[in-house]
Amino acid sequence: MTLRLIVEPIVRAALLEDLGRAGDITTEAVVPAEATVEAVIVARQPGVLAGLDAALLAFELLDPGLQIDRRRADGERISRGETVARIGGRAHAVLGAERTALNLLSRMSGVATATRALADAIAGYKAKIVCTRKTTPGLRVLEKEAVRLGGGANHRFGLDDAILIKDNHIALAGGVCAALERARRHAGHLVKIELEVDTLDQLAEALEAGVDAVLLDNMTPETLRHAVAMVDGRAVTEASGRITLETAPAVAATGVDLISCGWITHSAPILDLGLDIVE
Amino acid sequence: MTLRLIVEPIVRAALLEDLGRAGDITTEAVVPAEATVEAVIVARQPGVLAGLDAALLAFELLDPGLQIDRRRADGERISRGETVARIGGRAHAVLGAERTALNLLSRMSGVATATRALADAIAGYKAKIVCTRKTTPGLRVLEKEAVRLGGGANHRFGLDDAILIKDNHIALAGGVCAALERARRHAGHLVKIELEVDTLDQLAEALEAGVDAVLLDNMTPETLRHAVAMVDGRAVTEASGRITLETAPAVAATGVDLISCGWITHSAPILDLGLDIVE
Amino acid sequence: MTLRLIVEPIVRAALLEDLGRAGDITTEAVVPAEATVEAVIVARQPGVLAGLDAALLAFELLDPGLQIDRRRADGERISRGETVARIGGRAHAVLGAERTALNLLSRMSGVATATRALADAIAGYKAKIVCTRKTTPGLRVLEKEAVRLGGGANHRFGLDDAILIKDNHIALAGGVCAALERARRHAGHLVKIELEVDTLDQLAEALEAGVDAVLLDNMTPETLRHAVAMVDGRAVTEASGRITLETAPAVAATGVDLISCGWITHSAPILDLGLDIVE
Amino acid sequence: MTLRLIVEPIVRAALLEDLGRAGDITTEAVVPAEATVEAVIVARQPGVLAGLDAALLAFELLDPGLQIDRRRADGERISRGETVARIGGRAHAVLGAERTALNLLSRMSGVATATRALADAIAGYKAKIVCTRKTTPGLRVLEKEAVRLGGGANHRFGLDDAILIKDNHIALAGGVCAALERARRHAGHLVKIELEVDTLDQLAEALEAGVDAVLLDNMTPETLRHAVAMVDGRAVTEASGRITLETAPAVAATGVDLISCGWITHSAPILDLGLDIVE
Amino acid sequence: MTLRLIVEPIVRAALLEDLGRAGDITTEAVVPAEATVEAVIVARQPGVLAGLDAALLAFELLDPGLQIDRRRADGERISRGETVARIGGRAHAVLGAERTALNLLSRMSGVATATRALADAIAGYKAKIVCTRKTTPGLRVLEKEAVRLGGGANHRFGLDDAILIKDNHIALAGGVCAALERARRHAGHLVKIELEVDTLDQLAEALEAGVDAVLLDNMTPETLRHAVAMVDGRAVTEASGRITLETAPAVAATGVDLISCGWITHSAPILDLGLDIVE
Amino acid sequence: MTLRLIVEPIVRAALLEDLGRAGDITTEAVVPAEATVEAVIVARQPGVLAGLDAALLAFELLDPGLQIDRRRADGERISRGETVARIGGRAHAVLGAERTALNLLSRMSGVATATRALADAIAGYKAKIVCTRKTTPGLRVLEKEAVRLGGGANHRFGLDDAILIKDNHIALAGGVCAALERARRHAGHLVKIELEVDTLDQLAEALEAGVDAVLLDNMTPETLRHAVAMVDGRAVTEASGRITLETAPAVAATGVDLISCGWITHSAPILDLGLDIVE
């Protein structure tokens, strides 16, 4: 569970983005200030739940007096029609936070659901699904958590916590060996080094120079199989390049350790959840 | 074009989210500090461009000395392989801002492209596509602009700039008439009032009470046609409820003024754009 | 009541502006840390109360342990000598927040009192008092609320929530018709359009083109009367231009819907309120 | 001149308060993006200019490409109709910053003008006008500067930069002597101590105990004269208590060093300045 | 005790600096989420305690549910092995805040301990130890408090709360008299004026012109004794210039009022304190 | 060189901490506004330079018009009396930024100088000096860079970028094996795992379980030698525990890879640098 200290500023900003300067003028005008409601957050689609903490925090930030009752937990599979939480209290607060909460919840659940589908597609193989840095600006910490909740693992969080040498770096450094040599000289002892390779020749060069992980980019299953054999346990192997639900099993079958997918964060459709007033 | 004063904090936060505390340690380690590059941002899919200002601002914020040359403008259709901008200068800055810039650009272009597809699907009808408040937390101002760039129009920006009375409000206010009467009493003279109706009976009630716009939710084309006839120009008519590329033409054919779609902001896949080093 | 989420940053910044880096060094030095007091906030002038939430929040932010007892509510008329709230607890907190709280309370009550006087002056006429964007930088949300509490209504909150076409816009657009045509084409369906007119000719042009409201600027009561007759209910009519307590009744008598006044926010004297230690 | 580092966040926040999320939608809709204007800021009343830096910064922050030409300087007397600055460039930027700039400029000029009037009223006497902490929340640094520009002097900036012992402190400390003794023990060697006295007996006690300045609160001119004689140069003398333009000369004639007035910051009407398009 | 309103942002930023985006991944991975601990903060060296409020706030901000029990108070002498506080609750929160809390506590206690040693070295003389503006960027308010807790007094807090004329100012103003004359003309009535003098001639000039305090820079004890005699109570005397524990008594013996030392804030070693799990 | 995007907020906050609300009132009062100076930053002690970018940024932020000329570069050894930079322009800006710039520069140079001394002490051995998380709250990014400039290497930046299992974690996880097993299961593929061991038995257990690095805490040189032999290249070896300039060579001689020291960041005295006006 991501720390409230880290998540709260994101939720607060999201609320203010929706409330603007004047707040929820519809509810102010139309609903008596003293009205109370009981509401439930309900799944309108089956999927995997994620973002519930952030979503419920939106209600709490708007009114700490609301009664919030969690019915399901992040990471759980939910079915259509299921209630995931119940919120009771001042109608003004419930309605004012509704959209912000649902926007957070449905996006994160969408990421978790997409990840889960992909992870299920390769069940039985040793490969794990990992995310990328192709996340929504401002929401990376939540999306990385949603990936974990959906059964995936996290790649690095940003540019500063691991070395990943890509084609442009190799070109500018003057080759695989030069790049790896420079990287090893500068890397702290707790920083791992991964290198992107496009060909088996590059892979051979990388293995010779020594590397913690190799990103095997846009290779066919056949080439991947060769690559895995060449690596032979000397480095973590990661396959990438537009891998879909359909193509993932064949990739996993090659024996790679990791399959990285940008689309589980950048293009997953939301999971539809709604808020219903129950009394 | 959205104001830099408003967009800059979003881009700055996105950069810091990726750079973390230590910055781009790969490039620091591997690429000589004095290296320079020429890079192009290239479309890997056809679509509609949006977010170019924000994306290029990421480069500029990291290094004001970069030379930035725009080749295409927001709102234009771009084809696969086309260059949309060229950036030259310090390799450290170009590589450090790359992912942040592309994340912004590809998301906004994805929204614009989805909107454009929907708008094209109903070309010839008077109806316009409008977005909703189902936007990405923290990015609403950019996504609303992307919708406009894709040929759509904006609904209200937040809870504070128009009155939209939904089913929950009606229930809590004690009916359509009571809700509208309260709304009109509190609304400023520059605030419009829209009401969501689920049935033609509610619509009749709303029209009698007087309203600027009606949100016709989850109605079949037949019912919509009746509704438009009943309204007869006395209010703006907006159809909503899981309208897709496939169902949109039939909805537009009913004569409604607006078709609102959440998915163009919450579930549009990104438009794939990449950065290539050219020398 | 404005949302705490929106108001708290304003109050927090105001406290820090007064406390500086070292805090209230007088009270630290002179008053024993364990001393407690009971204090009352008392009106030293009759008027209309506004800003009580913000003022009491200053005390609460400095010490959540203070006991705060509201005696009067925002929007109520208060007489000289009346107690509006009672605060008990640590003397250091009460004295440290005193000036910030009173600065907020007396300014907002001053705005509400001025608005009330103006609204009373035109009682019996249908016209309502509305405020402008001539508010104190940083305090608009509180001043808009104070206007409502004083019996006035709010004009738009900022540049982004309605279209108000002024003389400069008309000149740059190439005339009333061109401006209105452009405005209507770009305005969202929940955005109203108001136009400032200086002459009856302009008014005729505006009515012909269609407009939601007209700002009748600096017209004599006679001209206003003609204008109201010309409009004949087709648009909301707003009179503006240095309207005072003395001139307001004559303006209201012309039949306009709204009278807008900048001075109720930008030049209203404060309402004098003080804090007294009672034991 | 107050430092840009300090003032810029105030101006930036004021702009964002007016521009909201969507910016100036009127100008966006109505005025062609490429239109340019020449505009002048003109005094509509005579007075003393203050806040010009902050006001012009609003234009610069919105568009660094604007050409800004200062015609008058802060602190100068300006007459009705005089141009104080000229701004040329993109019409969108000039119109978007107009209201924010004028709100800052007219408020600060109002404070300077009120201060100037009061200072002029006591010209010939040695007394100086000083301000109080009764300033607008968030704008103290600008208002303190406006007071200086109007010929006044500044009292302490906040609770942390000098000791001012008021009646409540005296009561809680157990008398004038105890309060002064505690204050002297805790005060740093660069912190001055002022004490509020309501009677000549308290004054005698304060002088005996030693004090840097005395605040003579709500005394008649006769009592003030006695007080000044008693002090006999041993402390700075400050008269306070609802002193107006009319009563100030009699107060100044008593020989006090300082006359403090809250109303020059909390209740001064703005100085009316406007922006005119000149071509 | 410094106000929480002022200290909380410092502690919050320090926590976020350590937790980064992903939080404490070690504890997340290794320690069960439901584990609870009892921990004590223990001195590993004798010294003077300071910063306990800030340190304990780090735990509270991470988890308001932790039970925090203070055993010793800021300003007290503590011996090796002593427990200064006990914290019980969720292991994740205790371990996540540990380093941030200790970094704050050990630094502030280091400053207090250094100050105490220096104050003790001159016990019996009237001189007091004062700090300078040579503090850690971002932590001045805490370090100034630590100096007071260690038995020292505070010099000015920043550039804005007193006038201290140094050699560069004198040179640019055209001499001691010109500088003092300008300073007195501009200083508010609650602002004191101190002047740095390097020679007895400058001191004579300063005394003639009148000054609240003199900073006697880099003088030998003999010269200081002469200077104190010349001043003869007409100004506060402050000795400065690389004064150490060893040289301080001789300086104090000259009769100066204050001895200012930069190193107690900029170069004091930390006081070693640690956190032990007790069950 | 750390990114300006990351460093600027630190420098800006440090300037505002010193300037307060009213700015540099001494220079404002005493030095003519139009005065210009040429100043040099000069080393008053020999050492290693660090923090020059941050220090010069303080001048630039206060006045972008200053002319700044770097004479030496970060990481270089400087001798007493050497000029490291020259700054020319408005005296108000030079004097207003002086203390903030020097506070940053002297602290970072102090860290670099201490690190350099320690690195030199173990020259000839393969061991490298590494820092810890015992850094100054708010300044970690600058202090980590200063360590690198002084010839040291960086340990992890915070709790989120590597796994370091300490004694408390081991106890709460139920032993070395359980802790390592949990860590490996949760760690991303680019996250390294280090484990603190206090005994050779623990070390054996850790090596058996597999680990990237071992922190050998508080061991004698003899024990360290045994440990290094046991590890035999299977993990990075790090010695820690109050290692000083005197004891470091004996530790390095044991063959460990890394020697970590908290005191180079938490207790290094500053390097004395000053600003002199040269004309």
C-alpha cells in the first residue's frame, strides 16, 4: 500500500482540479446542506480492484466526518455488480468527491485488470509481466502499484534508480562495450545495469562485458529462444516490443524471465465503477 | 492553446517524477557531457496531434539552450512516419526529457485522435462530440484541449462553472421541479443549468420548469428522437450513455445537439510517437 | 460555505505571513507557556458577519486543542458589542492567531456589510446586486462568498467560466456582430455570453445577434429605462458604472435585473471586530 | 523596491486565480490569436502611484514578449488622465493580465494615496505616519511598501521581528514591570521592545522599567501632551487609536514621534486606474 | 518551542526526500505489514537534547496511530545510554521514519551540545553566546532554537529583522558616519542598528554617531578590553572572529556582552542518537 | 552536475529563508541602489570545491543581470587564498545573496573535503569511500554530489531505490534466510539486495542464501579479513562502523570493497570560503 504521505498531494490536487474556486455549485444549490446519504461504490464490470485507498481518501479529505466502510480490498478480483465500499454522511461531501474518487479508482483498476489479464495469459510459464516508464504524468506511483496489484512486477521507478542503456546511449557512447564499461565505472554498488539489445551479436557483446539484465527488443519468438539459450542464466532476460494478450504466451514460452508492456499503463481502458445512492 | 502559466507546473512535476532525486543516471554515466544530438519526434501511427506545446516545454525546462523546431501543429492530422518536431542540442537534456515529453504527447494525441474518429463518424449531422469530467486526475486542462483539437467541444471544466443536475440531485431535492427551482434561485446570471433525464416524463417536467440543456441518458435512438421532438428547440439536447464509434451515427441521426463520451478521455489508447536520434 | 479544502491554504499562508520564521516572540517571552485564556470576538460596529469560518480556522490551525464556540453565523446582522465567537485554551495560540483571524473576519464582514447596505437601498425593486472581478488578489473566493452573505449575487468567478465581451474585445473583433458570432461559435453549451454596450445602437445590434445578458455601462437612468424596454425580457440586463448607495435606487427603478458594483469588494472599509480576553 | 523573488509568487497566484483552468475564454473566442495592441495604464483619479512593479510583472509573466514602457515611477504623485505605463504586444496577453494587474496596482496606489494624505496633513510636525499589522492577508509585503511610497514608515512586519507588549500580555504576565522584565530577559540584543500603555500611571511604570518605545493608545491630545513630556526623549512615542485625517494634526501637535493608523491599509479605497487600448 | 505550523513542512519534506516515490521498499518486502514494535531513541553520547519535537513529528506524520512517549525534554542534558523517547506501533511506520527522525534529532542536539559547551566555558562571565546566519540552508529556524536550548541567544533571524552594517556596507556607503546616518534615516522605530568595527578608531566614530550595538571583529583580548572601556555601556558589545572553546574564556573576561560563533551551527558534529527495537 | 530543475527550489527556499519578508534592510538602507561592485569568492582554507553551481545560482536568482565568472570547477582542489568565482553587478544583489551562497558552498565543500581526505587515506587500496543516508534534511541531493566530487561513491539515495536489510529487519522477519527470501521475492529485477551482518555466522547464512552485497558492521580488521575471505568475490563487501581517518587504512587493508562513513555528511566541518569586494 503506497504511503498516504505520498498519495495525499495527488488526491488533493485532483479534488481541487474538479472543485475549482467555487466548489460543487450544483449540489450547493440543489441539495439541502443537512441532507445525508448512504452510497455504495459498485463495479459495473468484472476486473481487479486497485486505487481504493486513493479513492476513499478523496471522500475523507473533503469531509473527515464521513463513515467509510471497505468491502473489498485492492488486488482482489471483483465481479459485476459487487459493492467495493460504502460511504455514509453529508450528501454535499459524498457528491462533491464522487467524480474525483471514481476517476482515480477506475483508472487504477483498469491498469490492474489489464495487467491481470496479461499475467493470466502466461500463467504456467516462469515469465513475469513488468511495466515501463510509459505511465500517466503525475500518477506513476499509483500506476506502478496497480501493476503489482494486478500480478505484475515493477521495472525501475524513474531515471534515477537503475541504469538502462538503450540504443541511443550505445550509439552516443560508441558501442556496447564502451557503454557498459562507462556504466560500471559510474554505477553505485546497489545500482543494477540493464542493456537493450536488438541483435544476437549485441547480446554476445553484452554478455561478454557483463551485465545484470538484457532487454531483448522486438525479437521474434525464435530469436528470443536463441537469446535465452545464449544468456544461459548469466543475466535476467526481458522481452519487449508491442507484446499483446495474443502474442504473450508465445513470448513466455521462449523462457524469458520478464515481459515488459507499456500498454498496461498507457492504454488500458478504465474499469467501470460507479457510485449509487442507496437510501 | 493553453497558457504556459497553467501548463508549466504540470510539465515540471512530470519531469521531476521521472528524474527523481539523482536524475538520469544512465545518461550521466554513459554519454559524454559534451555530446550533442539532433533528434526528431516521429509519429509511429497516423492520428491527430495534440500536446506538442507541453511536450516541447519538457525539453525547454530541462535545458533552455536546446533548439526546438516545430514541424507540425496541434490539431493537424499526421501520418505514420511523419516528423512533428526536431530538437537539437545537449544529448543529456534531449535524453533526460524524452520519456516525459513522449508520455504527454502520446496521451494527448490519443485523446485527440479518438475524438477525431468519433467526430468524423457523425460528420454530416449537426451533433457535436463533447467530453465529460471523466478525465485523468491532474491532466484535465490538457485533455479538454485535446478534445477541442480533435474536433470535439468541451462540457463544463469542473463542478464550479455550470450546474448539471443528475439523478442523485433530483432524488435529494425531491423531484425535477424542486431541483430546477432551487437551481434557478441560486445560479448566477452567467451560469447555465442542465438536467439529466432518464424518461420522457421527466423531460416533460423539465421543459415545463425551464432549463438550458437536457442530458438524455441511456436512451434508445427511438426515444431520443421523441425527446428531440418534445424539446423542439427549447433547450440544448445532449445524448449520453456508452456511445461508441459504431452507435454514434444512429444517435446523431436523432437530431440531438450533443453527444457526450467519457471514453475519449478515460479510455482512449495513446497515439504512438517516438524520438529518433538523427545524427 | 466555502470548502475547507479551498480556504485552508489561504488561512495557513496568512498565519505564516504574520508569524514569520520565529513566531510570536512577544507572547513567547512575556506570557507563561501554560497560561490559558477565554477570549471573545466582539463586534465594535454593527454590520453583517462574514468570514467566521476562515477566522476560526486560523485559531484551529495554530492549536487544534482550542475550544471554539460559535455564537453567531455568517450572514447574520450583528450589533455593536455583540459576541460572535468564544475561544478558550492556550494563551499562546489565542494571541498568536488573533491578528490573522481578525484581518480575515473584518475584511469579509466589511464586504458583506457594504453589500447589505446596497441591497437594502434597492429593496422592493427586482434588481439584485452583483460583484465584479475587482477583488483582492488571493482572496476572491472569500470575497465572492461575503457578497452572497451580504445579500448580493456573484458575477463570474474568473476569466474562464463565462464570456463577457467588453469594448476592447468588440473593437478587436471588428464590431458587435462579429464578436458575438465568434463567441457563439466557440462557447461551450454551458457557457453564457454577456456583452457590454455603451449605446442603444449597440444594444439593438446585440439583441438582434442574440445574447444571454447585456452590460449597460455608464448609462443614465433614462437611457437605462429605454434599454430595459428595448430588451423586453430577451436578455438579462445589468447596469454598471460607479453606482453608489445614493444612486442605486434610481438605477434599480429603471427595471434592470442586476446592478454590478466593484467598490463592495475593492473599497469597502472593514467592519471593526476585536478580540477581548474575558478571564 | 521589493524583491522580485518575493513578489513573483503573489502575482503568479493572482493571475491563476483569475485565469482559472481554462484561461480567458472570452478573448480566446473573440479576438484573433495574432492580434496585437498598444495599451496604456491611465490614472482615473489623482493620487500616489504604488505597485507598478507587481502590476507590470503580471503582464510579463503571461507573456515575456510584451513590450513594457514605464512612464511614471512608484511613489510619484500622478494626476487624473496621466499615463503611468504603456504595454504593447499580443492582445491575448494584454487582455488576460489586465484585471490582475489593475487589481494589484489600484489597491497599492490606494494605500499609498491614503498614507500620503495623512502624511501631508501633519506636514511641519516631526511625527511620522506608521502602519500596523492590520493588512490584507497575503499582501502585507506589498502594502508595507505602499505605505513607505506614500511617505509613511513601517512598524514591525510580523509577530517575529520586534516585541510589542499589549494590554492582554500585561494582564497575563502580571503587570507592566513583570512583562517588561520577562521581555528583556528573552529578547535578542537586536530586538526592540515597545509597550502599549493606556494611562499615565502605566507610562510611568514603563519608563521606570525601561523600554524602547511606548504605544500611547486612545489618549486625548491633552493626555498625549502630558505623556510626551513625561517620556522626555527616553523612549519613542507612538500615538494610536482611530486617528483620522481630521484628528491627525492635533495629535501630531502633541509632539509624539509616530502616529499609527490601521485604516491606511485595511480600509483605504483603491485608486482608480484603468487600461485603455490606444491603437 | 517552535510552532508546528512552521516546522511541519520541513519534516514532511525530509521524509519525502528519504522515502522517494516508492517508499521503504526494504521494510515493505521483509517485514510483515501487521508487525508491531516497541522502539526507544537512545543517546549514544552525552550531550544536550534538541529537535525532539521535529523528530517525533516525523513518526507522527508517517503514522498518526503510533504511540509516542517522551522521556526527556528539549534543552535537558542527557547521558550516554539514556532513553529520550519511546515509540510503539506499526513496524513499517517506525522503521520508515527512523532515519529522518534521527537525522533531525542528532543534528539539532549537536548544535545544542556545542552551544552548551561554549556557554559552560564562559560561565561566571556576563557574556552570552550568540549564533550567526551561518546556518544550514532550510533549517535555520530549528538551528536557532537549538542554540537557545543549548544556553545561547539568537542574533537576527535573517536579513530583514535588524540592521547589521558590515565592512562592505561601510565602504559602499562612504564611511562609518555616512552608513549610520543612512541606516538611522531608513530604519523603522523597532529596528536596531549594529555596526561591525575592525579598529578602535572606527569604534570611536560609531559611538559618536550613535549605534545600538557594535560587532568587534577579530580583535585580541587586549583590544577588546580597550573597546569595552571606550563603549562604557553606550552600546551592546559583541566579539566575533573564530572564537573557540579554548579562546572563549579570555574573550569573555574582557567584559564583552556577547560572543558570536558561526561554528556552533555550521560545523558542530552531530550528537549520536540511535533507535533500538526493544521487543 | 545535478540538474538545475532539482536544485533551484532548494536555493530559492534558502534565499527566502534569509531574506524574509522585507529583504536585506541593511543594504537597502545603507548602500545606494545604483551602486555596483566586483566581488570574488575566495577560499580561506585549502580543500575540495563543491556546490559552486548552487552557490552561483543564488546570485543569479536574485539578479539575472549579474555577471558571473567561474574560475575553478567543482571537484577541484583549491588552496588558501584562491579565487573560485568572480561576480559583478548591482551591489544590492551581490550582498543580498552572499550569505546564502556561502552557506551552500562552504557546506558542500566541507563534505567534499572530508571525503577527499578519507579517500586519500586509503589510496592504493581497492576500497572506495561511500556515504550513507545520514545527510542533512533537505540537502541530500547536494551532499551526495559533494561526496562524488570528493572522490567517494554514493550508497542508495533513499529508502526506495535499493534493499538494505538491517538487524531490525532480520529480527522482525525471523532470521537472515527468511529476510533474504522475502526480499528476493518482492524485489524488482533492477533492485539489488544488501544485508547487514554482525557476525561471521550471519555472513555464512547470507552467502548461502545469496545476496548482492554485505554490510559488515562494527567488525575488527581481523574479522573483516576473515569475512572478505569467506565472501570470496560472491558479493560486494562494505565495512562500516565509526571508521575514521586514522582507522580507515587498516580497514581498507582487509580487502573490503567499500567503506561507508556517516560523518563525511553529518559531521564534516564546513570549508571556509568568503566573499571579498575587490573594487
